[in-house]
Amino acid sequence: MLKIKNNVDLKELEKFGFIKSKNYAKILFYYPKGNGGNCRYFSSIRIEEETRKISFDLENMSWWCNSLEELDLDFENIKYSYNEFKKIIDILKENNIVEEVEDI
């Protein structure tokens, strides 16, 4: 499991695009640019401030899929988000901000 190192000030994550949640106390989010759009899913990286645990969310926007074209858009958005997540995690690793740990 990935987590933010204990010696890292969580405010530092803002320069990498993480924002503090307005709806959930003590949670930071990263949303890929172009996320959502015309597809039925919205994805994010979520960091719980207390545990510093990193998780990846894929939220269904509760819309039905009515065509193969819509399904194709879903797959493209999920693939795009996955690639963006890999990039940001690699950047955080390069900056010595995250570490791999046993499950909390």
C-alpha cells in the first residue's frame, strides 16, 4: 500500500495538484485534468490526512450506458486517469514523498 511519509508536510502536496476536500474533513484529492467529461465515471486519488493512506477512487455518476460509444468513452477516461495517476505517483516517489508500507 502507498502512503505519504510521516515527515512530509501535507500542504506540500498542493504544488502537485492535490486539493483539500470541501465536503470531507481531513481528506486531500487529486483529480486528473479532463476527468469525467462525457463519461459516466469520475476518478480521483484520495489521501486521508490521519493515516496518510493513498487510495484510488472511481465513482459512478449514476448514469446508464446507452451505447457502445458511451462505453468506449468510459474506458478511455478510466485509461487516461490510470495513466495520470501513475505519473503523479511516480513524481511523488521521485520527490521522496510516498512510501510503500504494509496495510494500515
